[in-house]
Amino acid sequence: MSDISDYMNKLGEQARKAAAHLARVTTKEKKLALESIARVIDENRSSLLEENEKDLQTGEQNGLDAALLDRLALNESRMDSMLEGILQVANLPDPIGEITDLKYRPTGIQVGKMRVPLGVVGIIYESRPNVTADAAALCLMSGNAAILRGGSEAIHSNKAIAKCIAQGLESAGLPSTSVQVVETTDRAAVGALITMPEYVDVIVPRGGKGLIERVSNEASVPVIKHLDGICHVYIDDDADNKKAIDVAFNAKTHRYGTCNTMETLLVSKLKAAEVLPELAVKYSEEGVELRGCQLSRDILPQAKPATEEDWKTEYLAPILSIRIVDGLDEAIEHINTYSSKHTDSIITENFTKARRFLNEVDSSSVMVNASTRFADGFEYGLGAEIGISTDKFHARGPVGLEGLTSQKYVVLGDGHIRE
Amino acid sequence: MSDISDYMNKLGEQARKAAAHLARVTTKEKKLALESIARVIDENRSSLLEENEKDLQTGEQNGLDAALLDRLALNESRMDSMLEGILQVANLPDPIGEITDLKYRPTGIQVGKMRVPLGVVGIIYESRPNVTADAAALCLMSGNAAILRGGSEAIHSNKAIAKCIAQGLESAGLPSTSVQVVETTDRAAVGALITMPEYVDVIVPRGGKGLIERVSNEASVPVIKHLDGICHVYIDDDADNKKAIDVAFNAKTHRYGTCNTMETLLVSKLKAAEVLPELAVKYSEEGVELRGCQLSRDILPQAKPATEEDWKTEYLAPILSIRIVDGLDEAIEHINTYSSKHTDSIITENFTKARRFLNEVDSSSVMVNASTRFADGFEYGLGAEIGISTDKFHARGPVGLEGLTSQKYVVLGDGHIRE
């Protein structure tokens, strides 16, 4: 344990030093470094596959299920997208150094805000080795040093990718400690990483709910976290039926395992008989299991009864709960009670109700006449995302480069003193 | 203890409910509520003074020193400024509901950000009863509910002010639980307040370093905190002598007890002989004790020797430490090592060095040719401040209404689905 904590302290110290350097590098240097990292990874494809094979074999021996093994596996096309991801980040606008709102004050001083890196970002993630390259790119481009802690099942792959990153950094003239991968699989390393505020400025956990809950409960460092995605679509009295059916179908069936997938459909009672039967046919063609409140089961007798538990459940599966509500007020109340504050959408042609929904639903993304599946860093134009925050402090919703930065005040004068 | 925790939970629940209401009220309603609170306080001046007198008497009996008793005391002119403060906040632009960056994406959806309240703000403060009115006004105007925990020495004054606030809220039609003062002096109440993330979204401690350290160490809720103010002025080789002397004098002597007061003066060795003698005369006229490094004592033999401890000390007193440095690099290194990341200023006519200082000094306010005393919410145009954050996460530097808000994404479509 004390060895682990010494080791983590060393990583922390090195990261802090690298961060001081990174805060000063130019956009061009960061871009070159990312390109250089991509090049080194590209040159080492075969050795990355070899290391990944070790992880896959250990995984099989340890009885990992097929889905986990699939997430763990690298192949040529996944390496292609890893490289593409790095180069995409390298071409994003650099947020660092941007000065905004520079204004003269009555005293004659000019006051503005300059965007600066947070410092050191700790990322804790599971199985997918491509997160190593992804997260490293986002941290670097936002001027932050990174300490990456992947899952033990991917340790060989992660170490191999880390080696490429370090080599890429060095050949671009940046400190190789700008991105460090924790090379021990000891769980105590996570405990240390999330409790060293002197070295780490923010933790981003990426993975299952268990991991994120553990990290947020035990961290003494700020955490950008996202627990559940219990997303709603509400079909209002004044919805256009075609839009309602299109969006409710897309929000559930476009992908089942993503956090921005709709889990509960709310329908105004005036609209239910018009849209539910057609929707039920479409869902049934996709094999989606329906669970409904009593009123909705009067229209859709094939639906199973929904329990209180259903309103609180992120299925991540072809299951949908349906509730008929009196109207907008009850819909907003249901959402603010059961939603995980991720993403919720109203389908309506009514201006005033759309405006109320946008104002009163307390979620990180609120939508009108659009599928919840749009809640995503790429779709929002952030270029990439390091996570989706369902908290309100610091960053909310999809977190891109800007979420990994802060703003300091700059004051310009000409010998100004305070009278 | 369990009584206290029940009591605090009740306050928390009520605050959460009030916050849901406050998030929806209009600018006009908030403005009217603040005006109504000011009116009720104005009508109850004599009873406020009576309650304050109780605190003063208890304070004297408990042997509080004169400075503390002075901070505790209300009088007509302090009540005037309390009212003025509330009305000033009532006239600030309302940050809530502002939608920015609403742009079309290639898919056809529009994506923007809407400013929303954080929810429930807990404020923990010491002696000065005017903070009760101040903090309540800032929280309300930013659409947040507030739970206020003042010092036990001001309990009668705080309860009396709280009563006026509740009455003002009610007569303006807002929930009286929008602002709640903790009515027990039991210290366990603080422990409870900072560990109920289900009810409290952020804690702002205002007071001495001991209080802030305790709160930040023990809180499981985000904290907007500011520990020390160890601020520097660096007089560069290329400084204009008059600006250098004016700013260095003002930054130290304008007020001694404030966090934005300069505590250490750094002077480039090429400039030292030109500015230090005149500055020393001016400081000595104000009774400022000088403590210097060896090089500076060669020029100012009257200065006491400065120790390593001096570079780390926030004197809050007429004491100044002086260090002669080789130039900009050493100045930046000294500042990034010893500064509390509050406010640091360079005096120079050199464009490139000014630019480097702004970029490379890692403090919440970085200045060129201006007194550190300008680091203040009013001077920066925030209208008022709830504190000065020396953290990077969420808010950095003076925190006004905007620091008590967050942004959610709004997405507008016309039946858009994700392909």
C-alpha cells in the first residue's frame, strides 16, 4: 500500500510538473504532438495487436463474457478510428488563451477572462483500450497533463498505447510525462489517485455505475461524473403525430445501450390513442418489450404492467416503460422526479408549452421536437467528448475541451491604483 | 446529534422544494422580493438593533476582543449599507434563462446553452450579520435557495434578519423557505450542512482560514473556497518608475486586512536601486515593517531579514516582504511557488514580458500595471461578490451571480431524429 502510494505520488508530481509546461505550449506544438502520437501508434500496429492479444487471452482464461471481450479487442479498423479520433482532436480549435469580455471599467482598468487548463486530469476507465488514446488527446489539446487508469483486463494494451504516446510526445519535444498510464493493476492505485488534490485537479470516471459511484463517494478531488441516463420523451396534446412517432421510435431503437436512449415514454392522455397503437407496432417489429401504466395498457393490452421501479430504471436494453399523463404539468413533474437529469425531450407544436418545458425541466439537455439520441459531444459540435456530466457544478451535459478548462481574470492598466 | 441531523434534513428538504419554485420565477418577481425584504428590514431597524445588542452583550461577557465586537455591531449606517446592498443586487442583470451560442448544426437541430440556478447554496460565515442579507440577496437573484449558517456570536442578529427576509419573501409571494437561517448554534449543524449533497449543491464558506479548511476537508458537497491571499507585485527591468512606486505603494497600504493586498514585493535586480529607496521612505511614513532578502537589505539596511516563512505568509498587517530577483523568469517562478493563486501583478512597459506574465502566472487574477487591490467583484463589474475563488474548478476569481449558476443545453428541432 505504501509502495502504491509512493508510486502514485511520483506520477502526481511528474504530472504537476508536466502541466506547468503544457499550460505554456502553443496550439501548433500541441497539434504536432498529437500528430506525432498518431504516427507512432500507426507504426506500432502489430505490436499493439500482440499486446492486446495477451489481454484477450487472459480475459478468456478469466472467463470474461463475449461482450466484454469484444469491447477489449483491438483490430485494424478500431485502430483506424483511434487514429482518426486523435487527429480530429488535433484539428479542434484550441480553447486555451482565449480572452473574452475584455472591457473598460469606470476606473480605467480593462478586465477580461482568459481560458486556461485545469492542470492535471485523472481518468479512470474500464476495458476499452481506445479510451487511452482518446482521453490523452483531449487532455493534451486542452493543455492538461493526464494520469490514466484503465481496467486491469486491458493492462497490456494500455501500457503499449502509453508507450506510443510517450514516444510521440518526446519526438514532438513535449514532456513524456504529460500523459502517464498507471502501470499497476492494484486497486489501491485508484484510491490514491482520487485523493491527491495537490496533484490532481479533476477526476473523470468513465464506465459502469458501480465504478462511478465508488469514485464519487471516495474522491477528495472534484469529479466530472455521469451516473444514469434515464431519458424521457413527452408527447404533448399539441404534438404533430408524425414527429411524435418518428422521435419516440428513434429515441428508443436507434441504439439500446447508450445513455441518451429514451427509457420512459410519457404521452398526454388526449394523444395516447392516436400515437400509441402505431408506435407499438413499430416497437414490436424491433422486439422492444413494452411496460405500461394502467391507462396505457387499456390501449396496449400487450404491454406488461409497469411498476414504480420501472420509472427509476435505465434498461440499456430493448425495453420501454410508458406512462399516460394528464398533460404538461404532470409530465414535467414525472421527469423532475424520475429523470436522471440527463436528457429529456418534448414533442409539441405549442410555443408556450415548449418554452415552459425548456425552462422547467431540470436536466443537462432539454429538447423540443428532437430525439434524445442527439445528446452527444459530436452532435453538439464540441468535436469530441470526455464524458457527459449530469452534475451542475462546473460542466453540465456533454463535456468537450472547454469542460477541461477554467477561466482566470486578466486586468490591464497603466499604473492604475485603487482610490 | 440525531436531532440536529433531523433538523438540518428538514431545512434541506424545504430548501430543495423552494429551489424548484425559485428556478421558475421571473426577474420581476425576484426584484420585487428583494425590494420587499429591504422594506421589511428598514421597518424593523429598532428591533434589529435590540437583537444585535443581545449579541454584543453576550460577546462582551464572553470576552470577545474589540475588533470582533466591532465586526458584530449593527448601527444605522451599517443598516443603510445593508439595504443599499440588497437593492443593488435587485438591480443587477438577471443571469437566469439567458440562452447563448444557439447555433444550427449540420443535422438541422439548433443547439445552445441556457443559464440556470445551481439549486441550493449553503453559506457558512462568521460574525458580520450583514452577510446574512448580502448572501440571501445574491442567492435569490441567481434563482437559488439558501441555507445560511452564521456564527454563534451573531445568532440573535441573524435570526432577526432572517425573520425580516422571510416576511419580505412572503409578502412578495415567494416561499419563505427560499432563505433559511440555521437557528441552532450547535456545531454539528455545520457538519450536517456540508454533507448533504441530496439537498445542497454548493457550499460557500466565508471567514477565517481555519473555518474554510475545516469546511473544505470535511465537505462532500462542492465548495467555492478561498483560503489565502498571498499577492505579489513584480517590478520588472522595464517598469516605469512612477507607475511601479504608485502601484507597489497602493497595493500594500490601501488596506492591510484584505485578501487582495500585496504581501510580497518582487523587484528585478536592475531596477531595485531605482525604486526601493523611495518606496521604503513611503512605506516607513505609513509604519509598514519591511522584511527583505539579502540583496534588498544591501539597499535597505533598515529591513529585517526575510525567512522562507515570510514568502508563505499572508500578513494581513502593515508588514511587507521584499525579494530581489534576476528578472521575469525568477519572478514567475517565485510567484507560482509561493503565491496563493489569488492575484499577482507585473509592472512593465515591455509588451512581450507583459504577455508572458499574463499567460504564465497561474493565479485567479493576473494584472499588468495595476494594483492588486482591484481584484474585487465590484471593481470587475460583477456588481457584488459572494467570495473569491482560488480554485480552478467551476468559478475562479471573484464570484458574482454567474458563479452561482450553471448552463444546460437546449436543443430545438422539428421532428429531428438521429440517422
